[in-house]
Amino acid sequence: MIRLGNSIRLTRREVERFTKITGFEPVNVRTLDDLDRYVRKCKAHYWGESEDTRFLHFLLDEQRSRCLA
């Protein structure tokens, strides 16, 4: 992730990872709030208590953490 003040830009690799995890491309993600909104929407789309759902939510959180590292 490239960050300049409040603005961010996901790298091509990060976009590919998020898309691979969720099936949804993170479009118009220009701030950290946008990124958090994208993650929340994906988690809401894939809701539930199954082990697969928990793992998907874990992957989303890990990918977001990688972006901020």
C-alpha cells in the first residue's frame, strides 16, 4: 500500500490478493476508511458461524494488517 497523508493506493498485488480472497475487486479504495468499508462489506456478504467463514474473515483481517505494516 502506498500512503500519502489520508490517501492510500493499493498495489496491484494487494488488489489481486483481496480479489482472490473475496471474489470482489476493491474499487474506489482511496482512504483507510474506504478499505475498512470494503472489508466490512465483504464480511457482511460472507456472514455466518462456520469454520470457513471464520477463516475467510481471518484472511481479510490479515491482508488488511499486511497493508498497514
